[in-house]
Amino acid sequence: MVLLERRTELAKAAAALRQAVSGSGSLLVVRGPLGTGKSSFLEALAQLAQEERTGLLRAQASAAEEGLALGVVRQLADSGRHGVPVWSTRPRATPAMVAKSGGKTTAPGQVPRTTPEHTPKDLMSLLDTVSADRALLVLVDDLHMADTESLRALAREVARRHDRRLLFVFSVLPGDVRAERPAMKDLLGTADRTVVLSALSPIGTRALIRDAFEATAEEEFVGALYERSGGNPLLTRVVMDEVRFRGLSPTAANADAVRALRPDHLYQRLAGFLRSQPDHVRRTANALAVLGRTVDLPVTAQLAGLDAHRHAEAVRVLGLLGFLDERSGARAGGTLLWDALVDSIPTEELTALRSMAAKLLHRAGHPAEVAAEQLLSAPAPHTPEAVRILREAADSALRWGAPRDAARYLRQALLDSSAVGSVRTDLLTDLATAERSFATMSALRHVTEALPLLGTARDRAAAVTRLGPLLMEPAEFTIDSLLRDIADGLDGPGADDPVTSELALRLEARRHALAAHDPSHVPEAMRRLRELGPRPPLRTTGQRELVASLAHIAFVTNSTTAGQSAALCAQLLERERPGPEHIHTTLPLAVNVLAAAGRTEGMADWLRVAGRRAHRQGGEVERAVIRAEQAMIALAVGNVADAKQEMLRADVLAGPEASGLPALCTAILAIVALHSEEPELAEEFLTRHRLGHTNQYLAALLHMARGLLAARRHEPRSALTHFRTAGQRMERIGWLNPVLLPWSSCAALMHHRLGEPDQALSAARLEVERAREWGTPAAEGHALVALGRIIPGRRGAHVLEEAVAVLERGSNSHELCRALYALGSHEKTSRIRSTDTLKRAYDLGMECGADWMVQKIGAKLEREYTSTKMEESRLTRAELRVARLAAEGSSNTEISEQLGISSRMTEKHLTNCYRKLGIPGRRSLREALDNSASGYT
């Protein structure tokens, strides 16, 4: 038998055995907490005795025989009789042995039978007889359970050990109440050596696992098992047996399964052991189990209901038993031991202990979260103090960036039947504030539940403004009507005080934002925007929110120019501190306007700071929205690769609990996917995050994606239907700005494919007209590209030239790349101009990360190169000689003289070269010949 991490202890025992062999007896006491392998240690000594051909007597004390007088002594005496080898020992017959054997002496090599009434004397005679010839090892396991008479008999023999070849080895569980008996203390006090066994290290635990499993255990699995057992050999083996029983392999994937194991037989054994302990020890153990990792001895004593002296004694005993670290007082033994302790406490008692623990911890100055964790494990708090603790813990969790923890505390507080009236409404609104960071639909539901319980319009307004319009769905929650009712209530007495005025502005901002899909609301919003004037007040959050909502309506309906809207939004964001809180206002609408207007200066830095703060505060929704905003800003300057990266990051953050992304963010992600030439990805976003029919804009985007997919499948009629349906939805809500959805230009291209020139021109010119009304180079250039592609001949090329010129004034490199590609691919663009244009488009595509454009342009350039080579190959040898001399700068006369041909023949050869190479004259000859000599990759 191999014992792990017991080499030093075994060496000490082996040394004591060698001394016994040489004639010097001793007493070795083996101590150790519950489950540290004392019995295995004694078994190893028994094997050592066999190897050394030493005699052996052994006994196992037990609680069942504790009341049986001389039970342990009889076991020792009988162990020889039942064949425990004493090797070549030839016992000497004593009068006592002869008397009880009927005058017969025993055969050589046998230990005589004993009877209870003569057992102590028989043991003495047996020890004298055997030790006279050979060394003898006497093992008693769990001596603390031995009967008192056996203890006294052993004490007498131990006292005579020094002049006999005897080694007594007793294992004892320190801290057990039975080990405190006087007879036990007297006996153990005479020990010559003491061995203390402790828990295994992680390395030892790994070795145990290696022996148990053929496969090498992965680190995370070993860590989980060590965490569960605390390195206790008994607990480690029990957990490994359970692992094998369940067929779990020692891999990292099963680490969580190990942490969840709760072997029933072990729980029952531990519960029985605890029941055997004194009342003050059990009460202290229960208190420590409830308090968990929190080490506070005064709180533990109060929770256990003990005075300082009794509590200190209980802590000492638990330390000896291995439940506590004797130096620090912290819990030891692994999570399995303490889970078993908790499960052994009756349910009603456990609930009472947890409630009391929460109050004691809070009163002792521990963090509210520590106290609140106790209440989370109880069925319901049931007291105002408990509710206060949970609310305080929630506030602290929000400050530290843990909104999910805050929500857990508040949900538990809501279970309390005493939480009624203002207490309940405060809990609901606080819960909505926590949930808005990760569970938007739940946040809305809890605000809606709280509103009818609030007594004043001001209170209802404060509750509603906890949420931004991005998280509100009017079609599902009729929040817009609630907003109107609350706003009407704020018009009463006291409406002039600053707080009420601010709430009124914030409510108005939300009402405008939520009504943006209603064309009948646009005149009111534009009238309100005009009332604010060219320089509206932007000092307070409410004022900024109102301007953001109105500017957004002006943008989507194309009611103002990009310059006017961007100027307002830039001013308000200059006054806004960057942070995640802005997503719970209307300010993301201002970011959207600035991106659409191409006014992105400083926005990337502003959003980067906001994103860092959102990451520290732990809100998934805030981080997702900021990622979407960053994607929109990147797209505004044509950086498609960065926009797509931010889009994917935002999508990862929007888990199922968040109820998907807000509608605006879903739209941004779809737009980025469409610009990335990935309509299938846009379709996936739209169908996964929001149902398109509940939001006209999202429904239009979905038709746009499906139209592009149909166009890719060469189904122009189906694509046209989707594009026109998208346009109808946009017209229905009055959203006319082509930046939002360039459906008309897409429809124009499909009409063009179908051979419907009039409809194509009409659709393309409509988008150009609206784009010019908005007034940004990106929007106008995009529309002109579509128009140029459908106008035939040189007029189309001129329109594309205009599109490039317009886009040169802006900062959107992606749109410029598309325009250059269209111009370079046009049939009326000269070959030299086409090559130059495509080369520049290629560089821009690389710069903005538009891989699909790079591939198309590269393929086009390759075709141009191949065509040029073919043209060159059609030049005759004479034409090529003339062209090369002309390209080097020779005049016609010089060429004629050098080649010995007439001037007319020289002119004829040059004319043929110009025609075949597709160039206007001599000045383009050198470049044409250079291009024909090198490709573009």
C-alpha cells in the first residue's frame, strides 16, 4: 500500500519499530482530523511488521462497543488466536493460561484462548511472552472510542513498555469529546512520539487521481476535485468513486459536474458524526456553515447563541477535527464537507439561522452584499430590516458594476410580503434600473407594473425616465399613452419647479422619440424644433434629450439639411460626459444623426471612453449599444472592416436574456451587414433580434436584405418587388432620407436589368433629389453612382465622374471606392483612365477593408491586363518598332530615317497603334506600352 505525502510520518514509525526490535519499547500516537487516513496509516504499519517478521496484535475501537467492558483488550488478545502471525514466537505457558485451557498448554506458535474475566491478565501474559522472543506491534485504531476499562488496562501495559520489545501505536481523532476523558488523557500523555496527519496538497490529490484513472487528469478537473474535497483523503476518494460511478472522465469539461457532486452516503456519515458531538460544538459548526467564508468570531458566537468561553472551546474542537484552520480560524476541509453540514441542518432552523446571520453581519459592519447573500438562500425575508439590507446590497452592486447581482437582491426583496406601497414601487423601479443593463424586457415590465402604484405624476415620470426610448416598444407596452398621461399630470400645480420641469422635458423627449414612426406627429415635432431656435438651450439632460429626439425626426423625415441637424447634435454631445448612461436617454439618436451627416470628428474618442466605462460597470446592453454606435461611426467614414468588427461584438453581447438588441441597434447591425455585401447576415440579425412586422423600418431593412439576395440569385423581378416593398414601408412612416435605406437606387438598377429604362430613371432621380436635400457627399454620391450606371453612353460616364467629384469632398472612402469602380468599369471610360481609376479604387478598398470590392476590382484589372496583352499581340512587328521609338520621344522624321521607311508609312503605323491600344495619341503611348508590360495584382 502506497501512502501519499506520508513519508516523514512513516519514517518516524519505522524508527520506533526498529527501536522495539532492539529492545526499547515506546508509544506512538497517530493524530489527524476526520478522514485524513489514520486507519490507512496503521494498515501500512501492519504491512511493515509483516516485512520485518514482527509480531502483530490489533484492535478497532468503535462507538458500538464503547459500553462493552474490555472490548478493545479482548480484540487484541483474540487477534493472535485468529491467526494474526506471531512468526516463530514460542509462547511460554503461564498458570493463567493453563487454568483456562483445562490444564493443557497451547501448541507452539499459537496464542491461547482468553476469557473476559481474565483478559487484562491474559493480555499482560501475552505481551510478556511474545516480546521475550520477538518484537511485537500493538495497533489500536480510533482509541478515543475505547471503553474505559480497556484504556486502564492498556495504560498499565504501556507503563511497562520501556524494558520490553513492544511498540504501541494508537490512532486518535483529536477534538472528539471522548478523547477528553481522564483515562484517555492520562494514557496519551505518556506518548513517546506523535505523528500528525493532514490533508493532501494539490500535487498529492493529482497523484490519487492518476492512480484512479487511466487517463491523465486535466488541471481544471484536479482543481475542482481539490476544491470539493479540500485535499482530505477520505473525501477525495469518495468524490472519485462518485465520478467513476457516473462515468465522468477527468477533463476540464467535467469540472463543474465535480463541483456539484453530493454523495448521499457521505452526507449521512457526516451527519451522524456531528450528532455525536456536544451541543456547543454542533451549534458552532452550524453557525460557521451558514456564514460561509466570512470569518467573524463574535458574529459566529452570537449566531450559535454561545458565550465567549463556550464558543472558544467549540472553535478549538472544530480546529482539531479539521473543520477549521487552527491558526486563522477560517473554514477548512473543502466545499463538500460544509455543504454536508448545511444540508444536515433542518430547513426551519436553517432559514432562521440565515435571517439572523444577515442581521448580525449587517450590524457588525460587513458589506451589505455579504449579509444579502444569506437572505438569498432563505425563502423570503419577511422583515423590513431584511428588505433594507437587500436594497443596500443592490445599490452597492450597481456601484461596483454588478447589475445582475443587484437584480438578484431586489427580486428577493420583492418576495417579502411586507414590501407594499412605496416600498414595493421603489423596489420595482430599482429592479428595472438594474435589469435595463441585461434584461430589457423585464425592466420595461417592472416599470409598467410600478406606474399604477405611484401616487403622483412626478413619481411616475421619475420611474419612466429610468429607461431610454431605445428600450421601449410602444406597440407592445403602450408606453406612449402612459407618457402622455404622465406629461399631462406634470402640467398641474408645482410644474415650475426645476425638478418637475426637467422631468417634463425628458418625458417629452421620449414621447417624440417613440412617435418618430408616426407621420402625423412630424409637423408637431418640427414646430417644436423651430420654437427652440437655432441655438436651443442645452444646459440640462432634459434639454439635450429633447433636441436629440427632434433632430432625429428631422433627419429621418428629411425635413432639414445635414448641416443643420449635425450642428445641433454636435453641440449637445459636447456638453455630455461620455459614459454608458447615455444609452438610457435619447442621446444615441444624436450619435445616429452625426453618423448620417458624416460629422464624426471626436465621436470615436467619445464612444471609446463611454465603452471603457460601460465595461467597468458590467452592463451587456450598454456595451452592445455603444458597439453599435461605434460601428455606425466607422461606417460613416467608410471603414467597413472596423464597422463589421464592432457589429459582431455587439451581437455577441446581446444574449437571449437581453431580449435582443434595441431596434435602433438592430438596424445599425443590419445596415453594416448590407454595406459589407452580406445580406444573408443582415437577414439573420433582423429575424433573430426583432420581429420585422412590429417595426416598419426593420421590416423595410429585412425586405432590402432579401431583395439583395434575390438580385444575387439573378432574380431581378423578385428583387424589385422586395425593394419596392421596402420603399412602401419607408414612405408609410414618412422616413424619406435615403441614408436610412437607399431602396430607390436599388429598385432603379433592377428596372434597368429588366429593360425598363423609364422606371429606372425615375427611381434613380428620386434618390438623387432626396440625397441633395439632405446634403451630404456620401448620400449624393451613392445616388449618382446608381444614376450613372443606368444612363447609357457618355452621359452615364459624366454622371459617374460627377459622383466621384462629389465623394472626393467627403470622408467616406467606401462610397468613393464604389464610385471609382463604377467609373473604371464604364464602357465609355478610356482604357488608360479605366486602369488608373480601378487602381485607385483597389487601394481604397484595401484601406477600408472592403474585401469583396478588392476582389471585384482585382478581377477587373486582371481582365484589363489580359485585354491589353491581346491588343499588344495584334501589333505587327513594324508597328511595335514604330510605337517604341515614338514612346521614347523620337519624331516621325527621326523614326522614318532610323527605320528607312516613308513618313506616310510611319504615320500609318502610329495610327494603327493608337487604335489598337485604345489611346488618344502619342502622349499616352509610353503608359500604354508600360501597362501592357506589367499586370496589376
